[in-house]
Amino acid sequence: MPVVRAKEVVRVAEALGFVLDRQKGSHAIFYREKGGSRVVIPMHSGKTLKPKTLAGIVQDMGISLDEFRALL
């Protein structure tokens, strides 16, 4: 599992067509009209995402871990 910060995950989400819907506290909610997907990304400043959290986000994006690494 790669060690990444939230900003890097946001870049991947945007590359996949996700758009920021809203942000509540430190959690940004992105959506993609194609397929109706929704992804919640914790935007905790300066911290890397935990492996299980990142795995869940990648799964919610509908891509494999290898595809995620390629988009980084």
C-alpha cells in the first residue's frame, strides 16, 4: 500500500472524473455523475492516510491498487 497524503488522493480522484461536492469538517465528499459514485476523503492536514482507509477509498473509486499507483 503506498504512503500518500490526502492531496495526492484528491488529484487521483479528479483525474478519474470525481468533482468536489462539499466538505464538512475535515472530510471532503467527491462524486462522479458517471456511475453515481461517491468518495469521502479525510483531509487531515499534514498526515498520511492509514492503509485501510486508503484501501477503502480506492475500492470506492472503482479501481485497482495498481491503477491507483499508476495515476499517482
